Amino acid sequence: MDRTISFRGLFRISRPINLLMVGFAQFMAAYFLVETTNRGLPVLQDYNLYLLVFSTIVITAAGYMINDYYDVKIDYVNRPQEVIVGKGIKRRMIIMLHTIFNIVGIGLGFMVSPRIGLVNFIAAFLLWLYSNKLKRKPFIGNFTVAFLTGLAIYMVAYYYQKAELMVFTYAVFAFFLNLIREIIKDIEDRHGDRKHGCRTLPIVIGFRKTKDVIFLVAICFVSAITIITFEINKPTLFYYFGGLGFFFLYFMYRIYIADRKDHFTQLSLYAKILMLVGTLSMGFL
């Protein structure tokens, strides 16, 4: 069972669905919001966009690998059937792949521009720090992953220096939804986390108070999106997020009544669907 590497294991450990969502969000932001480069060319004709997206995907994949490497004992408690490290891929191979992927991602970033390369370097470092230390601490680990998710979307506007406020709206949307999702995942995984000495929010302040934190984050989320939407003053955006708000209220209600592990597994998936629906709205603006 302890093979050096299996392609099925590599496929599973890199979370291809999540990687596709990251790349899809960046392409949507580029095509529908940025639209053209500073030279007036359609943005999809700029090869730097593809390098930027690919570099983000590669660094994100490296982050998933190192996270599974450090979490293997916890995962044997929380989701033993999904453990890849030591089964499908040897531990030393994970470290090697993580290093190679980060070097490639950072290198591609510098090919796009020095500032993108620097952002990629910081993102790779934060993903390693999250997996090694931050995810075992209350809230700061959740915040770090959510910040990097929002940053991945904003990087498109940051590079092209266009449509920054509009893209920032979606970066904020992604940040808050993923912050809520990360806290939900901590509730879902609290048994394995507690067994291995993690100090996540559900372990430090308890299950019920962690839900209160989620509701507080949700209030900040709605307030931030409302303020930015009024600042942009684009009725279509306001109506779309307003309609999405009904689904978000249902999402919050499901969090309120949730009390079993499978409930929180479903809520984590629901957060992904909300993120996808929000991303698709770029095409209607």
C-alpha cells in the first residue's frame, strides 16, 4: 500500500474540483469585469493571464498537499477512508511535490510580473504556515485561508489595474463565504482536532459559541457587500446579491439547526455552491 506515488492519489490530494473553481473565478473576473488589457486587447488574448491562473492553481495544489501531510493523523480520525498520505503517495514524495509545485508557481508568477511573483511567494509561505501551525489555532487559520481565497480573485484586477472595485466586491464575497466555510469545517472535524491537541474555535469556546461567531461573521459579510454594492451603484449587482441573500438566509438557518457531523458536511458543500453561484453573476453584469 505504501507506494511512492499513484496518479489517483495525486489527483485526489490536489482537490481538482476546488482548483477548477479557483481558476474559473479568475477567468470569469478577467473576461467579464476586466475585459481588456491596458493595451486595449481582449484579456483572453493575453498569455500572462493564463500564466497567472496556472501559477495560482499550482500553488493552491501545493497547499492542499502540505495540509494533508501535516494532517494525516487527524484525518485518520475524521475521515480515514480519504487518507492519501502514506497510502497512495509516500510522505517524502508529498514534500518533494510540494516544493516543486511552489517553485513552479512562484516562477510563473515572476514571469507575469515581479509583484505577482512576490504575491505568489507570500501565498505559498502562508499556506505552509497555515498547515504547520495556524490551522491548529482559533480563528487565525480560518482567516488566513479565507484571505488567500479572496486574494486569488483580486489578483486579476491587481495585475491589470482595472475594474478593481468590482473585482474587490467578489474578493470580499469569496473571503467571507470561505471564512464561514472554514469555521464550519472546524466544527465538523472537532473530534479529531481535539484528540491531536488543536485549539480551533469549537474546542476553545465550544460548539454553540462558535455558531455565534459564524452569525457575527455573516452580519459583517452582509454589511460589507451592501456598502460596496451601494458604492458601485450598479442596480444589476444589487438585485443579484439581494436575490442571493435569500439563499444565504436559508444557509444561516441550516447552520442554526445543525448539530451533527453530516449536517456540517452538507453545509460545507452548500457554501461551495453559493460561491459558484456568486461567481456566475459576473457574467450577468
